[in-house]
Amino acid sequence: MTDVADSSSIRRLSEWDAAELRTLTEEYGSPLYVLDLERVRQNYRRLVAAFPDADVLYAVKANALGDVLSTLREAGAGLECASAGEVKRALEAGASGSEIHYTAVNPPAGDLDWIVDAWGDHPALTVTAGSADTIDRLADRGYDGRLCLRVNPGIGAGHHEKVRTGAAAKFGVPAERAVDVLEDAADRGFDVVGIHAHVGSGVSSDQLDAHREFVARMGDLARDVAGAVGDLEFVDVGGGFGVPYREDEEPLVLESVADAIRDALGAVDARLTIEPGRYVVADAGVLLTEVNTVKDARETTVVGVDAGMTTLIRPAMYDAYHPIRNLAADAAASSGEGGRETVPQTVAGPICESGDVFCADRELPVSERGDILAIGNAGAYGYEMANQYNSRPRPASVVRGDGDVRLARRRETVADVTRPEREARRISAADRKTDDPRASDSDNDLVR
Ligand SMILES: *Cc1c(COP(=O)(O)O)cnc(C)c1O
């Protein structure tokens, strides 16, 4: 929402236009996700500039909104998908098979059925398998197309234990078994095109040594595989590039990360592929939420807001820090009314869980009922991880791009939450040839 930060490596929460954001909650209600598609495009372009010789696939799971996918696709990005649903969205956004990688992690049967079916129409699709079982299950379905092997390099990094995938046994074939598995796949007629690993998410500058070590192992493995089954088309070192969430944290210097990756990889006769998710969308999004309760508790002031862990789960799930700004206080300060005093505040949501807080005892300008708070860096793993716990409908999303702002996804209602139950009643009533008044779709439609 600013014209300043065109190509800078981070857009801070303070740079968003407070008045414009507040107008959006007046028009679209609260809580509200706001995503700036122009910033998404800029982040992608900065990655391409730093990695000119690499293929950049956007990891869809960071933010799968159709507008994000079409924006990135038009800018030239490929799409890395974690489920059949994401592949469906990628195709709907206009991606061709050759622009899509599907990464299968313990894939449900329905996902594999759907993918193999889609492969019939899009034979250039690439499937990344993380176990020999997955390869067998693909073969059972007649798939012998482009295959990439996800390996477990035994090194993890990232912002939280739960996202350090690189060493977690769950992900990938142990690197020392990769050559055997790929030889076997090649013998069975698969088109072996690449190897893949993802070290973890939110890798920061101080973890770059672990990241370099990980890339070096991928380079060694690529040379081993090339010796055994022939040259690979690409070596995919995953995503994980971190962004600064704290106001005083410095952004990664992409060019040095890129240099380090090229150095560590060494000479391989294959293209480098990267799969950033968070980096592309995190600072392009904010979550707006309205203060409805201000309570003096014993040791802190509790500020109750209408967004919670169902809207943005990262603080509850990963103890993640997100910057928070009081837009009303900023407006008062800039209109000459003078700034508000700051006091320690605990910003908490409406969910009946003690973990449902966005921050604890953080110094913020005094909050008043009706104020709008902006929560920064909410573009990645925000709406994607939202859920309906406490029968709480998911929020609306608006996008900003090409000079206008529009609703990209309407706010859910309680009727959206309960619809599968009503449909189930309708189905059972039809089976029994009776009427069930509770199967009506008209109740609740206006309840948020
Ligand atoms: C989640 C994920 C990514 C993206 O991670 P970011 O930290 O968002 O960059 C890339 N590749 C795979 C396989 C993933 O699971």
C-alpha cells in the first residue's frame, strides 16, 4: 500500500497506508486479509534477479488464493503443489503441466488417482515422490511420467522445530538409498528428471551454514545419481528463505544466498530449481482485526479482537512473532491529536483456548474499543491455515493490484460451516424418502 518499497527487500508493516487499510475494514468488515499483488510480483522478480539461472517454482501452500497463482504464473513462475487440490488450482490459474510440480507426501489414494488422471491431459507434469511406496503406487496406476525423488538429506533448518523438514524422517528417501531407488525407477520406465529436498521453512541468516551444508550434499548426490542413471534435468533445493518478522530483524541478502547455493552445489550438469513460498507472499499481506474488548487484568491489559488462532494460527502453533500496529492510534498521531501512550498489552482472540493470543505483554499504543489493529507479514501461511474451530467462519480476503482493490474471497457465514451437515441430512432423508426440516439451506445465512 505504498509506492516507496518497490524493490526493497522487505515491506515493513509501518509502510502500509493506515487510512487506506481502515477504509477497507469499513467496506469489507473485520477480520480481513489484505494482499497486495504488486508486492507479490516484486518479491518474485527479486528472486528471479538473484537466481537468474534457476527455475523458480512458487510453493502454493503458502497462499493458494487464485489471484496469487495467476499473478505469479503471468510473471513466469512455476508452481509447486502439495496436494491434488493445489494442482487443480494451479491448472485453473492457467498453468501448463510443464509448469507444475506435485510433491507427494504420503499421498492419499484419491490424490494419486486424480493426479494420474490429470497427467493424461498434462503429460509434462512432474511428480516428486518421497518414498519407494509412492513410486509403486504411481506405477500401479499406470504412471511412468516425469519423476523426481525427494531425498532426506539429514539436515534441517528453519524458524521452528515443526518446520525443520530436512532431517525429519517423515520426508524423503534417506539420501544414501536414493541412487538405488532411482535406478529401480528408471528400470521400470519412469522418466527420472530430478532430485529434491526441502530443508525447512523460515531459514534465517544465522542458519545459512546449515543450508550450505545441505545444498552441498544435494550436489554430491546429483553427481552420484548422474553416474548411475544419467544426467538429471534439475536439482531442486526447495524453499525456506526466511523473512524478517521482527521490526529490528534484517532481511536475507538474496544475492549472497544465491552465490552460496551455487558454490555449495558445485559443478552439476542440471538446472537449479528453488521453491520459495513464504518469501513471495509474507510481506504482501496484512490481517486487519477490530478491538472489541479492553480489560485490565492483573498483570497486563488484555485487548480482545475479532481475529484469533482460527484466522492466523502461526503465533499459537509456532510461537511466531507478528508485528502489530494500531491504525487508529497512528491516525490520531498523524492528525496532530498527539500520540497515545504505550502500555504492555496482550492481544487475544475469541477462541476458548489460552494459546489464542497474538502477542503477550507487548508495548503498544493504548487500545480502545473499535480500533483496527493491523497484523503484519500475514500473507504466508495465514489464510491457508485458517480453520473453523469454534464454528467460526473464515474471514474475507481482498486483493490490491493494478490500482484497484477488490474482494477476492467473500467472508464465510455460519451457514458455510454447517452446510455439509445439512447436505448429509438431505442425502439421508432422500435415501429414506422422508423430509427433514433441518436439511433446509436457508437457516443462518446471515450469521457471521
Ligand atoms: C513448504 C514447502 C516449500 C516452501 O517453503 P517456504 O518456507 O514457504 O519457502 C517448498 N517446498 C516444499 C516441498 C514445501 O513443503
